Amino acid sequence: MSSERILILGANGQIGTVLTEALRNKFGNESVISTDLHPSKLTSGPHEILNVLDKSGLEAMVNKHRITQIYHLAAILSARGEQDPQNTWKINMEGLMNVLTVSVEQKISKLFYPSTIAIYGHSTPKQNTPQEASFIPATVYGISKIAGEHWCNYFYNRYKLDVRSLRYPGVISWQSDPGGGTTDYAVEIFHAALKEKKYCCFLEADTRLPMIHMDDCIRATLELMDAPAELIHIHTSYNLASMSFTPAEIAAEIKKHIPEFEISYKPDFRQAIAASWSESIDDSVARRDWNWRPKFDLASLTEDMLHNLKIKLNH
């Protein structure tokens, strides 16, 4: 049994469900407490209902379970967030402030806060986006996340809170469903390819975006949190990269496995969001500081997604 006691906020999301299982495999089932607004999507392990806006409830949860680390995943994402900007800001920002404050007051040893490529905007270099650049986000989700990065940095500098963060690209997973983001097409397309042999994409064919396989995403998160504190030099959020591709390119890769697959395009409001983001990312600082290296490329990602989704759908 590990001495670490871990609290996951927003554990039912696309990343949360997979990260919860990974942390339980690492630290033990009973050492990782998942929380969400709804009952757990997983079949085992301790789970509690918690609203991240309830600061006193969060304090009580930390005390009850003697929590030492927090993974704060509760947020409203880019596409869904544009449907109710004020509520998105409230949940994303007030939730983070509650977590930061409780972490300092309860002497939490480590806090993880996910950021996103949604912080990038039209002023950000689209090719090999550097660690530091002009970030003027186009969505309230992106605005909340860049503000959150600066609050994390502030709490590190003022209170020495060991808060660590990654700017996640679009996450592609067979284990869990997408959570309302602009990169969701890259998960939906695999389901459609296996079920209907066709897919209508909500982005244009040549829209290039940074993506990452869920396995690499989870591994990067655990490696960052495991890194010695003296190696962590970024206390806003680290750029994280793996691969970049367009809908046309991923469709072509799928056709190598399913020759009859066809893709069509009907761009919606998410096209404007995607157009404001970067096409590729320079993550050399993460590679330098804690030796980050992705394992998946587009070909291996496509093969893995089709293989595992086929098994999942057949069950």
C-alpha cells in the first residue's frame, strides 16, 4: 500500500477515467479516490460525489481521505464551453481557485493541473509553437486555462505549492469517449469507420492539429509528476507534443485498414476554433527537463485504435 493518497477531481471525463485506472495500478486501488458530479464509470475503487465549486466539501474530502496529491481534471472543454461562456468561466476558474487554496491550506505535496493547446491563438506561431509566445485564446475554455496557468505559477512562487501542468494536445483514446472538445473528430472517426464505413467531419480536410495517443498522454502525466522537483523549471504549463495530422491524413491511414471507408466534410462552428490553434508544437523544454518522448505516430495510433475499438465494440 502506497503512502500517497490521491484525489482525482473530474474523474469521469475522457482523460479522468483512464488516468484513474493508471494511478490505481501504480499506487493501489484504495489509495486513489475518484470524484465527479456523477457515479463512477469504473467498476471498482473508492468514488465520491463532489462539486469542485464546493470548497468546504473539497476540504472535507481532503481531510477524510488524508489526501497528499490532487489531480484537478474538472473543467468544461472548448466546444461545449462556447455554448455557455459564463458558466464555463465559473466552473473552470472558481474550481481551480478552490483547489489551489485548499492545496496550500491542507499542505498538499503535489497538484496536477491540465492545460491545453486551446491557450494558443491567432497571435501564436502556428508552426513549432514555442514554450513561451503570445497566447490570445479564441475560446473561453482557452482563456480560463491560460489564466489558470498563471495562477498556478503564482501559487508556486508565493506559497511554494508544487503544482505541475501539461498543455494537452487533442487526446485520442479507445478506452473512453471524447468530452466535448474541438479535436473530438479524431476519436469519432474510428468509431464511424468500424460501424458505418463512413464519417462526416466537422472540420475541413486540411485542418492540421496537434494530437496525442491516450497512452502517451497518461504516461507523460505520470512521468511529469514523478520527476524530481529540481528538474521542473516550468510552473505555468509544459508544451507537450506527439504528432500533427489533418482529417484527410487520418482518413487515408484508416483506408489502409478499411479500404471501403469514406470521409465527407461539413465544417461547423468548431472550424473557427481549430483555425485559431497551432499546427505543430515545440516541446523541447519538456524533453530537456524530464526526458519526455512520445511512443506513438499516426500509423501506430491508427492500428492501435482500430484493433482495440474492434475488440471493445464486439463485446
